[in-house]
Amino acid sequence: MKRFTLTILMSAALLGMEARTNEAGLEFVNQQQAQEFPVLKTGKANLDKAFTLAVETLFKNTPDSLIKAGGAYGGEWTRDVSINSWNAAALLMPEKTAYSLWSVTTDNRTFIGHQYWDHIIWVTGAFDFYQKTGDRNFLHQAYIASANTMKKLETEEFDSKYGLFMGPSVFNDGIAGYEEPIYDAKYRSSYVLDHPASKTIKCLSTNCIYYNAYRVLAEMAAIEGDKVAKKAYTQKAGKLKAAIRQHLFDAKANKLNYLIDGEGTVHTHQEALGVSFAILFDVVSDAEAKRIIPNIYSSKFGIPSIYPHFKRFDNEHPGRHNQIIWPFVSAFWADAAHGKDFKDIFSFELQNLADLALKSNHCFYEIYNAETGAVDGGWQIDHQWNSVHDQTWSATGYIRMIFKNLFGMRFTPEGLTFCPDVKLLQEYGVEKLSNLRYLNGRLDITISGKGSKLAAVKVNGKTQSVKKPIAPADGITRIELIIK
């Protein structure tokens, strides 16, 4: 394939920025950029409008070279940068994504930085970036940063008694995400690490991310020709998976538990992000996942982040990180359920997120109330918080569901293949996804035919196997997915 060379844009001035506003009130970086956005056309107007809104939100939150976390946030969170890259940004804006991924590293790009417990999610985001771009120079440096950081965290955060890594759950930096004794009322701070007991907890989502990081590091090592490291990371991945299953998976109850606190007590709350990662990363088997998923609680407006309410919260005062809707979490849950053939769950979450965004001033907010669907930042330390407008990972989570699950896009450095959800394509009346950036070119993807499977793919009018990767190319590549 033709290698992609990244050119990092360093300032707004280089882009000749000129804001304009669309009918939903969103500002574009400039008019030319707005015309280059991908367009989804289906038989469901709400899905199309939400897709356009999601793409606009991502670009609005990247006014220069850095992908911001949201309308009132900057770009300083490793988890936000990594998840937004993984969801959509690596494909839609690779130059800015590379800049953003490096922006949260330290020591001349040799360590991953910022809040320590979510350092390691960067490894997954970085490897996904390589798969979508084929950039070997990026991969080489990412491997150095990932390996150095993992070694440091193994020394500082690994609890050998349990074989698990310590620290808060992936994105829950607020104490509203934890029950007593982790939450201690005598500490009035909202920040989780100001509550001392939080430092020794072992969480499902965090350990699943470490597990996938080991798997990714093994793949990176193989590409880099480091056979010894590949073997070591593979063995560590196996041991960590076994520890997660031993301590946080109740096979008899078909349930994954939230965390183990410093006193050794298992907190049996349902952590939606942790459950999603355990399924997506194959911590549980296919058969186990299919027994777990029907037992998951979901509200009228989607799966809550952590269920049920902690003792200090209730429906009138939902915790900011407790029984409340974080759309990016819902998107990962939808992805996990879709992969195990629970298409009804996926379809509900996809359409629900579209409706939540369109009904709330045409805006993807950070958090929504699980009982009413209203914009709601939740409660923490005895007062209600705001739900940030134009939250990037809420928007990119929606795009993830369209790209990965509906169209079934799969990327390797050799190119793109499709494994679409044929049933939903037809149910939604999907016609095309056009003007989609893929490195130095654009893709126009159309759907034709009726039936139960993807029978063939035409690339610029020539039929090829559905398994053959479509390499990135300059200009427009016209792809027809033929259903029979």
C-alpha cells in the first residue's frame, strides 16, 4: 500500500480558520472543511442528522491541531484523546489525531502521561491509529512509549496478591463513581484520588484495558521484530486474563463485578464500560458473553454507567458517575452486544443516542438522566453538576456504531474490508456513505441489492472478493457493497 505521511498542523493560523454556523448552531472550522464531511443517507432521517451532527461536533472541537474533550474542556485527558481516536478521529482527521495522541505523552514521546490509571488505554488507541494509517514511524515510537509506560505501571500499580492492577476505573475520576468505603464523607473533594482508599482498588474496566494493552504490545513487538518481548507480553496477557476471571467474574451468576476494594470486598455493581471491554476483548468467551448480556440492566434511555444507585444517590439525585447515561459508554456497550448478535440492543442504543442528541438542542451532551433522558450532569459532593455541551466522545461513540457495526469496517495497514450488518442496512434503508476520508483519498460507499449476506464488493466498477482489502488511494474510490 502507499504509505501515508503525516503532516502535523500546529496552529489555527495555518488552517486559515474562518468560522461559520450551520442550522444547528455549530461552528465549522471553515466552509471548505464543512463541504468535505462524510454524508450518511438512510431511510431514517434521525440517524442521518445525528451522524452529520456527530461529525460536526468532532471537527468543531478540533479548531487547531488538538482534539478537545468537549465544549468546555481542553485536550489534557489521555482517555478522551485515545477513545476519540479509536472511535473515529484516526480515520476522519489522522494528522490532528497523531498530534493529539503525542500531546499526552512525556519525555520526548517515550512515556504516556497524565492521570496514571488511564495511561494504558493510549496503547489501544495508538495501535488502532497504526491499523488505519499504516504509519510505521508512528508505530515504532508508540511501541517505545507503550512498553516504557507498561513497565513503570507494573512496578508501581500491580497488586501481586490478586494479579490485578490498582487504581480507579477508566474514566471515573469523580468520587461519585464509588461506594463506601472508597467514598469517605470526611473528604469533601470530588476528585477520586483525594479519597485515599481509591488508590488500592482493582477495577474491571481498568484491568480489561491493561489486558488488551498486553495483547496490543505483543502485536507491536511482532511487527518490530522483537520475538522475546512478544512472548513475554502474550504470557502476561494470559495471566492477567486469568486473574480478572478469577476475581471479577462470577460464572455461576453470569455476572462481571465492578471492583475489589482495599479491604478485599467485591463490589458487585454493574460497570457498563467494564462489561463492554470484557466482551470486546474476549476476557469472557463467546458463550459466556451470550449468557451475561441478557442479565444486564438497561434503563429507558440506555445502559447506565454503573448500576444500581449507591446508597447516597437516588432517582432524584443520580450520581454523576453512577446510575446515569454516558453516551460513549452506551456506544461501547452497543458494540459489545452487536458482536454477540444482540442486534436489538445495538439498534436501541444507536437510535436512542441519535434521539437524545437531536432532542437536546441538536447537541451531543456529556451526560443524560437515565430516568427522563434530560441533559443532567448528576450529583457529586452534595450538589448537581453540569453536563458539558458538544462532548466529543459522545459524538465519536455514535460514529463508531455507524462505521464499525453498521458498515462493518475493518482496518489493517493493507487496507479496508467490510463485514456489514446486512439485516440492519436493509431495515434502516441505508443507501450510501459518501465523501468519507481514507488517508489521502475519499470513499463513496453505496449499498445495492436485497438478501441476507454481503455477496461481493465492487471497487471502481471491478468486482473483487469481500475478503480482499481495499487499499487507500488518492482521489475518490467508489465502493459498492452488493447484497444477495
